[in-house]
Amino acid sequence: MKKRYFARKIKSKRGATLLELLITISILVVVIGMATSAVFSAIQSYTLTKRLQDDEYNIRMAALSISREIHRGVVDGGVEFFPPILRLKMIHGGVVEYTFMDGELTRTQAGNSEIPFVPVKLQDFFAQEAGGKVRLTLTGEFTGQIEMTVSISRVPS
């Protein structure tokens, strides 16, 4: 009787069967697949969030640059918007033009200006002068609209 007990005990320590190995490998593949999917999803989410933040930052900086230009001194009636060009006639004699072409807003300058401007991708750009104020509307490539109303500086002559 003791021989049979020891014989069974020895048989059960032979190792894993092929079926057990296949099940273990299958479970491991599923777990690794889920982890990989989660990592790729997190990377895509980060990339999209970064793109949206960059887009919003760029259009805010473009609106800020234009508003600074207007605050520096635009002559009365010196704001002209003929899509796709916003033309600002400056008090110091220069003319600054913002051109919206092929989804990109750029600045061309005839005269001196210290205000930096980096071309920005947009879906739409609109400007309107009324009552000594300029209303700007910039629509981002991926984000919504930014609207800004800027008062034209009055410099005594």
C-alpha cells in the first residue's frame, strides 16, 4: 500500500502538460494584447490633446499679436478687411497686412514692427472695424473660435 501512494506522488510531479502550456500562453497573449492596446490608446490620446493645445495656443498668440499691432497705433479708418487680407495703416507710416490664404494666416510687413508673428493654420479668419474697435474672429484648425474685440489706440497729433 505504501508503494502505490509514493508511486502516485512521483507521477504527479512530472511537469506541465502541453494543454496547460497552451492555456498559459493564450492567457499571456491576451494580457499582453490588452496592455499594448491600453498603451497605444494613451499615446493617441496624448497626441490628440497636444495637437488641440498647440492649435489653441497658436491662434491665441496670433490674435494677441494682431491686437498688439492695433494697440500700437492704427490711424483712424486705417483698418481694412478685404478677405483674405487685413490691412492696418499704422501711425508711424507703415502698413501691416495679415493674409489668410490656403488655411494659413501670415503677416507681411512694409515698415518696422517689433511684434513677432508666427504663421498659424486656421479654418477661417474674419475682422471688422466698427466704432473705433476691431472685432477679430479666428477659427482654429482643430479647435473652436476665438473672438476678440480690440480698441484702436488714439494718439494725439
